[in-house]
Amino acid sequence: MSNWSIAVGTPFSDVRAAADVVSPYPNSATIAPLVDAILAVHSAQEL
């Protein structure tokens, strides 16, 4: 379990405030950019 909350699309302000990550992409379009961002951060931490 990752314990991350992700708001996608254009969430209500309460949802946006509660989320750990806010994606501007709608629903399933969020997955690829999110995975790329996570891998980039992970890769940078390994250096």
C-alpha cells in the first residue's frame, strides 16, 4: 500500500487540498505521467 492520495482532473477544492498529488489529467490518462514522475524521483534518489 502506498498511502498516497491522488486527485485527478479538476477536483473540488476540498479534494485538491486533501490529496498528496494533484494530476491535471483526467482519470486513466493520469497513470502514465504519474508513473514516469515517480520513476524519475526514484532514479534521482539513487544517485
